[in-house]
Amino acid sequence: MDLARVTRARAVAAALAMAVFSPALSSSRAHAAELAYDPPIGSRWIVETEIRSEETRPEGSTTSLVRTRAELTVEAKTADGFRISWVQRGSMVEGNARSVALRRAYANVPENIVIRASTDASGKPLRIDNLDEARAAMRRSADTLAAQFAERPAARALFDQLMSELTEADAENAASVYIDAMVSLAAAQNAGMKPGEFRWTSKPAQNPLGGDALMANERFELTDVDSAGRLTFVSATSVDPVAMSDFMQSFAKSLLAASGDSVTPARVDLLVKSMLFSFDKRAEFQVEDGMTRKVAEKSTTVFRSMEQNLTQSEARTIAVSRAP
């Protein structure tokens, strides 16, 4: 089936669903409970991120914990958004996963490097204004940290591959790479929604098993507004069934080829029927005075096929507080 046609059909269906089931917004938008994202110029904020991961295989389980602390400063307001600066001031990585050493190095690279960015009106970063300067600083930091892998060529190769995401970030992707927490926080800012209203969107999502991105469906809803005007949004994400079917077919073919088995339609269908793959993610956003103060997100991946048996879970929290 033509992928472009399928994508267009899903987009039309989502638009129709919103038109039929969403409350009218024309007259109510002015009465929405939500305040606009409008942090004071010169204000400073502490953004603390924690990621807890666990992976379970037949041979055992591994865990990792990553914590980072960054300082966000609102430098100026522009015609269509804000100019901000972002500096990571600390990080900690621990656990028994084999990747801990690499993740610790990755977390340390941005330490004390000033990232200057322009955002839209919701606070979503659009571009890194000092990209050349930031990339050069990342390279210097990465070169210093690479010394710890000098006697481990395989680890050094993996380190260089991992660091390339930071040191070679292009203009299109740099904002989401360098200050990805800002992207997450902005999702619930300036949403323009009423209590009980929800939206459906389809967008590419990272494949938890590696490889090409998978199309995912997200339901985003304003679930609560308390007496103090604090808003709670909830998003639920799952892989699109068509994308899931295509991925399972492709993955089954690769497994059969790798095992030396014949890759016939009958063998592929039989293997697909024996496979289990699920991916679900849920996130809750707490918004106060127009700014997201906390994001709590949890995702779970389960995969069963042939001798492969994998369960991955990740819990991420982002907390925002006014700097003293």
C-alpha cells in the first residue's frame, strides 16, 4: 500500500474526528482556563530531568539512572516568541547496564556550555542561535572525555558514534538534541484547549527496537483545571496499527534471513503470528501560570519472537522551579 496515501488518509480521518467530536473553539477560546506562556524577561529557572530505565532479558535485568540539572534564562521577548539561554550545570549517571560509562560521558559533554536559542510563542525551541560556537565547544569537551576510552578501541568507536549526535548536530535538529527538555515542556504550553477537550495527532516516533522510525498516534487531552487555575494534560501514545504490521513483516524477514531459514510469504506470516511487539507511552503535564512545571512520562516496550524475549521500561520526569 502506498505509504503517502495511508498517511494522508490518517490525517484526514484525524481532522474529521476533531471536527465532529471536539467542542467548538471560535467563541470559547477567549474564555479558556489556560494562561499564555509568558515568563518574565530576565527570569531564571532550574530544570531537573531524571530518567530511570530497566531492561529485562532471559539472562537478567539491567538498570540505569540519569539525572541532569540545567539553568534556563529568558533573555528577551521577540515578535513571535522568546530568546533564551540554556546551561547544563550538573549530571549523574549510575546503574549496572553496560552502556552506563558511555551514557555518563554523553551526559557530561554539554556541561557548562551555553546554548542560546530562539523559541516560538509556546516556548518550543526553533533554532540554536550560536550553533557553530556550541558545536565547537561540544567537540572540545568530547575530545577531553575520550581519553577514558583510549585503551578500549571498541568502546572508543561507540563513544565517537554517540558523540557525533552532539558534535555534528545540524541546524534542523540541533534544538531537539541540545535542549530536548524544552521541546517536551512546550507540548502543554499555549495549547488553547478547554477541560475535556482532546486532540489526535500522528507523527513519527523513535523505534524502541532500533531502525527506522514508526508512525505513532497520540491522544492529548486537558483533563483537569483546579481551583487555582493549574492545568493537567495527559498524552497517550501507541504505534499505528498499519505501521506496526509493516514493521513486523520487515522484522520477521530479517530474522528468518539471519537464521538461514527460507524467507517465504508462508514462513513470514507464521513467524509474525508468533511474535509480540507492543509499545505504549503515557505522559502527564502539570501547568501553572502558563508554564509547564512538571512532566511525568512512562513508556513500556515488550517484544517476543523466536528466542528473543525483551521488556524495556523508562520513566522520565522533568521538574521546573524558579531559580533562587
